Amino acid sequence: MGFECCACAQEGQRPRSALARGASRPPPASHPECPTFTYAPTLDIRLFSQSPQFPKGQFVLAPVIRTIASRVKPSINWLLAFIPISIVLERAHMAPPLVFFAAALAIIPAASLIVHATEQISTRTGDAVGGLLNATFGNAPELIIATVALKAGLIDLVRASIIGAILGNLLLALGVAMLLGGIRFRDQVYNADAARVYSSMMLLAVISLIIPGTFEGYFSDAQYTPQVQHLNTALAILLLVTYALYLVFMLKTHPQLFKSAAGSKPEHHAGPVWSVPRAIATLVGASVVAAFMSEVLVGAAEGTGKALGMSQAFIGLVLVAIVGGAAESLSAIAAGRKNKMDLSLGIALGSSIQIALFVAPVLVLLSWLIAPVPLTLAFHRAEVGALFLTVLIGIVVSGDGRANWYRGTQLIVVYGAIALMFYFVPEVSR
């Protein structure tokens, strides 16, 4: 950095090129006749002009702006500004798409805070309690959005959001993680045994979700509704028990199966550790914000679909699912980019298992209390087909413990094809 007397510079006593080369001196006190001094940082001094001479009294702002930009890092928490924006848009009765997307952007940082606060609390507890906390609150954003939609009676939106959350984790998040990691590290390795356990659990979940739709063919319309409701309640309880046993298997009896593979960087928690009161307060506050914004989002969902020509299935399967799972998806992508593929796989596939075996059955049981009609897991054949194909390609791609950019591309292409299919279907009839 250096200070330059403008008058002396014009007289040629000290050319600015010397300062540009890095020379500097303190502000001269022996030149009282000089009217103005220009603070001239030496970084890229000619950014605004090709001439080495600057007008008298002009400040060189480019280096200052560069310094500020280098120190102010982008943060997902900046999206919290959309909370008041979405509220104002809703109260002003603006177009539903504006309200919907503003609320969606506001939910993303709230979801990120929920996930981060849960991780902070989990570091202070044992594996069993930490696993239970992650199971309960790790997918809290999806659960909150779906609960609000249930209360509003948007059953198709809830079903689509369940399928969409699984697809988003297995195809989009894991695909982008493999793509970016493969570009940076060429080939990546992870624990194939853990991947096979995840895959078998997902296949079990798909079978469980297919059963209610198959069950429909055995009854007349008059018999179908009460019978399928009883089936879904029993199935929800069975899935919750299965998930509890999965946690015991992963955390207690066979934790060695989920250790990082050789060549994959292990997980470590960077950054400051929060106190328990701070983490709990953040968890509660972010959950309240997410719940409130979810009401705004769901309230504008139907109008957004009509305005943009989108079905509830597409909104739930793509838009709502991406918003609810944004925090965990970004974590999985960041882990893959840092060559932590075991962590990336655990986040993406583990989150999908949580949704299928924990979130979906909890929503079925909750629907008896808050929804106009109980939720059933009788998905349309297009949704079941998309889910089955997703799990199938996930098993094929992730089974050997190796990842590269092309495998990531394959997962992304499948996700894009499924999203396009649901976009061009105006409404999925049942």
C-alpha cells in the first residue's frame, strides 16, 4: 500500500509506476502545499484506466472492492432475507409463483440450520442417541412441509414429495457429488459393504411402497377405502420397526460395515462447536421458521401449478422435494467434492432410507389426526415405476465401491428424464 501526493505525481517527482511495482512510503508531512493526497493501494492499480496517471483527488476503488469481496464469503444464510420478502408478497396478494419461490428460498437456510443444529447436538451424545436425533430431525424440513400439506388436504402433493425426496437424494444429490468429485479426483472409492446395505434397505422400502397399490386390485371401490387404510396403518408401524432395527444394526451390532474405505477421507467436524443451549434454540427457532414458511409455500402451491401449467405431482416431486432436501443435498455434494465419498453416500442414501422408512410412515399415522382424509401409500404406477428404476440404477452404479464423473452423469440424466416425464403430464389420475 502507498500514499501519493497528487501534485508531486503530476510534477513527476515520484511516478505512480513505482507505487504500482510495490514501492510505498508514509504520507509525506513535509509538503503542506499539496492540497490532496490519494490513498492508492498497490493491488491492480490500473484496473479502471489504461493510463498510469489518475485525475487529481481520485480514489482507486477496485482493490478495496476486491478485498471486501474476498473476505465476505457467500453463505446460504443470506437466503434468510426471503422470509420477510415472502411474507410481504403473500400479504400483498402477489402472483402465486412469486410467493411460492420466495417461500422456497426462505425454507432452504432454515432447513440448513435444522440439520446443522442436529449435528451439533449429536456430537455431544453417544452413537445411539446421535443416530436417533439424526433420524428424527435430519429430515425435519421434508416432514414439516409434508405435514402442512397434509393439513391442507393436498394428498397428491404429499405422495409426490415423498417420492421426489428419495429421487432427489439417490439421483440428483449423489449424481452431482460423483460428477464434481470425479472431475476433481478422477476416481473415488467408498465402502462397498455399506453401499450394499443401503441398497438392500432401499429395495425393501420400494417393495413396501408398492404393496398398497397392488392391494387395490383385490377389492371393489366400496371395500377398498377402509381396507387400504388399515393396511397402510399396519404397514407404517412395520416400517418404523424396520427402521429402528436398521439403526441398531448400523450403530450397535455392525458399525464396522459403515467405516470409511481406504483412500476415502474420513468425516471430521470443522468449525466451532456450539453449546447445547445454542443448538437447541437454533433447532427450535429454525423449525418454527420452516413450519411458517411451509404454510406460505403450500398455500401458493396450487396457484403456482395453475399459473405455470404444472401438476401437483411435478411440484411435489421436483420443486418441493428439492427445497426440503436442499440442506442435506448440499452437504452430500460438498462431501463428494472433497473426496469424502463415504460421507456423501451416507448422507444421500441414508436420507433416502429415513424418508422411506421413517418420514413416510410417520406421515401416514399423522394423517389420522390432522388430514381431512387419511394418507395412503397407494402411489400411481408412474411414481412407483420411477422409484423402482431409481433404486435399480442406484444399485448398479454404487455396488462396487468406486465412483467417477460419468457415473454421476448417468444418475443426473435419469433424474432429468423422470422430472421431464412428470412435467409433461398435466395431472396424474388415480
